[in-house]
Amino acid sequence: EVQLVESGGGLVQAGGSLRLSCTASGIRFDDYDVAVGWFRQAPGKEREAVSCLSGNDGTTYYTDSVKGRFTISSDNAKNTVYLQMDSKKHEDTDVYFCAAGREVHPLVVIKEGYGMDYWGKGTLVTVSS
């Protein structure tokens, strides 16, 4: 059974930083056919793919609104993926989900928002103005 567990959400001031973590069991983030990423969703809005990382070669992808502010990375020894979020904006207030999928290109995940097979329960990030 695959489980993804997010942590690190909370309250942050606008302009501040926060790092989310996602630890997996039952799947290796560094498997050649795995893509792992972060999504976010605000109440009443569609879920949006934020960032994705290729397990094959570590290439990273971002949606335009977070480029230059968010960084996705992984610690393969811990089978954990991180999302470093800097220069937080009020519109970054969302529930953030970790997700992983097999045989899906990370760019497809970012552009099309689909392809993930496994999901965490989410962690709330609130940005105060």
C-alpha cells in the first residue's frame, strides 16, 4: 500500500518562507518511472499542479506562478520530497497535496494536471497579509 504523508503546513506572513515535506511508503520517489509533485487547492477552486520532479533524473518543473519562488527537491535516503516556498503571497493560501504517479512525464503533470496515482491528505498553508 502506498502512503504519502505531508507535513510542514501552517501560518506564514506574506513575504515569508515555509517548507513542506512529503514522506512516502510503498513507493520510491527515485524510481525511474515515478513522478512526484505538489498540488494546491483553494476552497471552491480547482486543484492546481504547482511543481513536479522526475524520479528518473531529478528534473524539476513548476507552474508559472511559482517559478523563482518555490523549489522542489528530494532526499532519496529519506524517500522524502520537499517544497521550499519563499516570498509567500496571500494568494498562496491553499491546501497543499503531495502526489506521485508512475509512467507520467512531470511536464504533463504540470501542464495538464493529471497522471498521479497516489495522494496525501494535504496540509494547510495560510499566508497572512
